[in-house]
Amino acid sequence: MFRSGAFVADHITPTTAEQVQPNGVDLTLDAVFEQREPGRIGREGKEIGDRQPRHADPTGDEAETDDGDTYYLPPGGYVVRYAETVAIPEEHVGFIYPRSSLLRNSCMLNTAVWDAGYEGKGEGLLQVHHDIEIERGARIAQIVFADADHETTYDGSYQKENL
């Protein structure tokens, strides 16, 4: 069973009343990155490829903006970091879905399962199929929690990421 938005909000910081939805909490954009170097996923470990922050002004120039609050994103794949710290409680699992505003603007957000015990400012893969401007702080995703049985809690390499 999925939990209420109010329950989810108790495990997300910071949140505003506007972010709390009936069945989850909206996550906002903190930063956008482009992966510039290859990564590697092997049988005994992984390496994340080098990433560069992406900041561009609304004219489409690739130059940094003065305030860094608006991202102009042409088609491509980008790693997005959420602004909120998420703490998945025991006996739960988290799922993140794109907000419909992204879908209606030809964008898709891909994420993975968020295990019980995870804590951090997570990331997702934003696929952009048509140019878009997204402001820092814009609501781009919704996290929901579902009841889940588990033997242990998350203690992997992404624990406390971006904190």
C-alpha cells in the first residue's frame, strides 16, 4: 500500500505545503549536470564518469548565467539532483515519478528504486526530447512511499549522497 503525502513529507526536508500531494511529495530541482567522461559498471564495483555542472541562459548560449537559476536544456540526457533530503523509513520503499509538466514538455525522468534506510539528496536522469527551460527550485518529480518487507536497510555507496 502507498502512504499518504503527509506521511512522506515527514521524511523529506525541507518541504513546503505546496509540495505535499495526496500520495507523495514533489521534489524540486537543485542542479543539472552533463556527464563528460565514460563511467564503468563492473561485477565488483562502479565508477561514475566525470560530470560538469550545466548552467545556461535562456537565449541558448552555453555561457554561465549570473544567477545560475535557469537551465536552458537542448535535447539530450542530463543528471538532475533534487534539492530535498530524502530519508526512506524502515518497512518502506520509495519510487520517484516525473511530474506531468515534464511529460507535457517532451521530457522524461528516469530513476531507480529507493531502498529502506537510504538518506541523501538523490539524482535522476532527465531525458530532454525538445528544448526546455527549467528553473532551480521548480517541482520536477514526485516521490511516493510504499510498504515493503526487507531483511536489511540500505548501506551502499550512495548513502548520505550530496549531503
